[in-house]
Amino acid sequence: MNPSVETGAAPPLLEALRTELSRVVVGQAEAIEALLVALVARGHVLLEGVPGVAKTLLAKALARSLDLQFRRVQFTPDLMPQDLLGTNVFRQGSGTFELVKGPVFTEVLLADELNRTPPKTQSALLEAMEERQVTLDGVRHPLGESFLVLATQNPLELEGTYPLPEAQTDRFLMKLALGYPSRAEEIEVLRRHHQGFDGHDLDTAGVKPVVSAAGLAQLRAAARAVPVQELLLEYIAELCRRTREHSRLRLGASPRAAVALLGAAKAHAAVMGQGFVSPDDVKAVALPVLRHRLVLRPEAEIEGLTADAVVTGLLADVAVPR
């Protein structure tokens, strides 16, 4: 274990993040917890939910809580790759080309309604998400270790959208489903707005940076240092292999998915202040890590089966290591 990272060092910083997020987001406790896990695991996140359930607000509040540069891009059908990545522009005065960087050159990128832009523009994010770099005219431009994509999409409005291909969704560590608030939570939302809350003005709401780049690096180092027993590795491998053998799935979890599940489980253990990874950590992150990586057979979809149901069933069937 890295001697500079102590077990239990992560929770105070993460509790500060939770506090900042709660200033503007009511409820969504599970989504917030998973988002913090993904942040610690250095994973990109796909936020899915109907309009008005605080997807964009949650992403903006997280970015504000971190001492990182933030940009938001509204994805539309006419958005081109160069609008996202940038382009080299010829300057007549100097007789040279100058790189005009696009919004992807940031640390936290909010890709709003990612499924509303054509595949050509969607795929422009692939290299940035996977390798944290952008290649323009044969020249590689690094984006930095802190680069994080938070993408939103609406699961109901499918007209005029472009579903993300499997190769794209696999680059997201987690897919979080944001639902409607409870009755009490919705009343609290109304109360806050009645008292003057404005979700477009995070300064007035009091959201401030509470975790620096160094603090974020410390959180991630703590997660990497969490030990994992061999039996847990076998458990994760068995869960993923079962998805590939499942009769109702056309596509199961890849080895990349298994690695993602391991990383998320270690991050969850760090977030919870634990000194080791337990089966409960794996179970806690299995749904958000695997749900978008499984493809159902057509007949299973017709019958109403969901990827969440498949994962839940496997978690109940696969023997937990003791």
C-alpha cells in the first residue's frame, strides 16, 4: 500500500462533496453515491433519465465542487466533430497554422443529450474518453489525467436521436438511471424554489470547490491501494462469464467490463472507508457498471426482460466467496 495514502482518508473529502451536491440536488442518493464512486475510479458516467430529474444540475454541481475546469456542450443533430475537438486554422499574418481548441479541451466535460448528435460526432469522443487525448492532423494533444465526461440522455424521446453504439457505451464506467423524486423530496424541491433557489446560479446556491486536483488524486490513490483477495477476482470473473453464457443475452460483459467492475468495487470500498474489497462492494456497483454493456436478445426484450433484471438474477445465483 502507498504509505502516503491512509485507509479512511477518502471519506472526509467525499463527505464534503456530498454536502455540496446536496445544496442543489434533492434526493438521488444512489445516483450521487455511484457518481462519487465513478469519480474516484476515474470513470466516465452516462446519466439517463426523463427531462427535469436534475441530470444536468447534478453534473454541473459535481464539476463546481471540484477545483477543475468545466465546459458544457449541448449535442445537436448539426454538431460536427470539429465543433467538439477544434481545428487548425491558417493565420495569414504569420503564415502558420494555429490550433483553435474545442470544448473537449477541459477537465470535466458535460455532454448534454449525447444521443441527439450523429454517430460521426459521437465517435469523436472515443479517443478522448479512452486515451484522454485528441489527435488532430496527426498531432496528439493530451487532455490530462483529470479529464472526465459526464453525458446525459433521455431514454423516452427516441425520435431524432442516435442510440450510442456498444463501442461507445462500453467507454462509460457507469450508466446511472435517475428516476422521479419521492413525494417528500418533490415537496422539498418546491420549497427551495419558493425560497429563491435558482439551479442556473450555483454561486447563489453556495456551491463551492471543496476538493482540489491534489485531493482528487489522493482519493484515487486510496482506491488503487485497496487490497483485493483472489476469491474476489474469481467472483468478478464468474459474474462476467455468466453474462456471456446467458441464454437471454445477445452480448455479455467483456473483459473490459470485468476490469471496470473491479475498479468500481475498489473505489466503492474506498468511498465507504473500508480497508479491503468485499462481495458487497461488487454487488453495490454491479448494476451501474454492467447494465449498459449487456444486449438482450429480441425475444427477451419483447417479453419485457431488462438488463437490470439479468444482473440482479446473476447476483442471486453466483455463489458469494466466504
